[in-house]
Amino acid sequence: MKQKTLPYRVYTVPILVLAAFGIAASAYLGLSHYRNYTDIGYSSFCAISQAINCDTVSQSPWSILLGIPVALWGVLGYTLFFLLSLPAQVNTEERRGLWDLLFLIALLFSLIDLFFGYITAVKIESYCLVCLFTYAVSFALLFQTWIIRQRFNRHSLLTGLKSNMHFLVQQKSIMIPLVILVLAFGAVRIVMPTYWEYKYPPLSKDIARGVTEEGHPWIGAENPTLIIKEFTDYQCFQCSKVHFFLRQLVDKYSDKIRLVHYHYPMDEKFNTVLVKEPFHTGSGNLALLTIAAARQGKFWEANDALYTVIRHGIAAFNIQKFAEKLQLDADQLKKDMYSETALKHVESDIWTGLKNNIVGTPSFIVDGKVYVGRLPNEILDIIKEE
């Protein structure tokens, strides 16, 4: 007995639903990416652990593709898929042919997702639940378009693609929205600010800098209203984000704020009390590097530059190029890095943090009180009110 095929719409409507889910998930990822870089206190709902953390994925350099957040490419892709699926809802021979093109697009989506899945597992080593959901959407679209082709299209894929191109060129009602969408995306690419690139304010000679009696570098007010002691790790994204905002505040209120730096690398080779397993390996050496740069009078230049450079991964970091960029003596820098003075400096900072019960970065001490992750608004409001 011949198996009865379900009505056409039973197969095609789920495609629209899946594409809409893809658009919504990608839009959320785009918003989350933006807030990761611009909202000092933001944390996504799936920042659950080190292994499952959407924020870690957003903060990696892999979250940008050709100068645009990957999430926005997802919005474009799923929207194109949705728009092409609309005319294919009508059960005519010409419009059914669109499923050949949609099948290939879904196949492309799935291959791209396999690539990013590999990057997530091997390079980033942290999983984004919403990203995994979009992968599932792509694979579901691939499966569903394959089913539709098996049920309703008897011609070869190549034949279907040829007829698709001829059909689409003649259909202005289909092509115009697609062209408008692509042009709008291109316009976004042109006008979108690169908010993910932190551009620190220049180190003006008008802003005081110095070293405390204990040997900690500071920048800001000589007679401060507020002293902020920051404990940071150069491989900690939240540290770079908060430090960026603090540097902007110091630049704006240079007569009121003093920012004092303490090294607190969450490196198992340095911070042995807290870190028992490999984590931020190499951060201790980066701390030593800035201490060595301080001996050449460029601590804050090195400090700010490291947060930018190290975002591309510590494996790609090159001391020689870094020294040339900051006009430092590379040989002297390498020599001073591993001096007993530099090592003791980092050890002293770590013990200061431990004595203040600091268990993570970034952390701050203001008037003897410890704040983890960020400074509360009421502290920053003190500056603005005075």
C-alpha cells in the first residue's frame, strides 16, 4: 500500500518557525555581545560556569567575523532564509523549486556551525547555550528541507537550482526585499562602531602618575577624593572591561580619582593558594612584564596595551613586538622581568589580595572595603556629586 504524504504546509510551515527561532536567538546573541563590551555589570543568563558560558564566547576574538559580530551574520542569514521560505509556502512547481536553494543554504549554515562548534570546543573551551541552540536550528532546517525535497521535488538538485535562478530574477516581489536586506546590512557594516575594541584615552601629561610608598603604580589625582585599588589579571576579560571604564573616569575626573594597581594573576604557577589547576597560565609573566616596563617609565602604557593585545590569546603574544610598539628596550625588559625584585612584587600583591579575602578578579578596595567584579554606582556617584 502506498504511503500517504501529509499536506504540503505540514512540512513547510515548520521551516518558517525554525527560521524565526534562528532570527530571535541570533538577535539575542547580538544584544548580549554588545552589552558584554559596553555594560560594566552585564552577565548573560547562560554564564553558568567556566565550561558553559555565553559571555566567554562573546568575549573571544572569534565572535567577530569580517568586522561584524558573528551574531549579526546569523540575523542576516536566518532572515534571508525566512524571506525565501515565504514564497515557497505556495504549492506550485516553480515555487517548490525554491527548496533546492534553501536546502543548499541550510547545508552551508550547518557546515559553518560545525566550524564554530570546533572553535568553541578547541579554541575557546567554553560553550554558549544559545549558540548551541542556533546550531540545532540549522541542522533542523537542513533535515526539514531535505525531507521536503524528497517528498515534493523529483528533479535533480542542479536542475532545480537553474530553474530557481530564472524564477527569482523574474520575481521582483521576492528579490526587492532580499536586496533591501543585504543593502541595509552593508550600511550597518559601514556605520557600526567597533565597540568591541577598547580605545583607552591617551596618557596625558596633565594627569599625574606616580608610585605609592609600597611601590604600587598609580594614576590620577595627587590629592584624591577617592582612591581605588584594583586587583586584576591580564587574561581576565572583565578586568579589561572594568579597567577601561575606570581609565575613562580617571581621565574625566583626574583631580578627584586615584587608581592604584595591584597584580593578582589567577595563574596556577603564581597564585598557588587559590588556583590549583591550569587557569590563565602566563598571567603571572604578563604581570612581571609590566613591572619591568615600569622600570623604563612606561607601566601604564604597558598595562593598557596588554589588555588589548592579549585578547587575541597569550600564545600569539610576542615580547619583542610589544617592546617595539611601546618603544621599550626589549633586552632590558626580558632581563628585568625575571628579576628577584619583580617576582617579590607580584608575590607581595598576591598576599595583599589574600589577606583581604580576594578570591577572584577584578576586585577593588575602596576605603578598606572589598568589591568583587565591579564598583557599585553609589561609590562612583560620590565623585560626580562633589
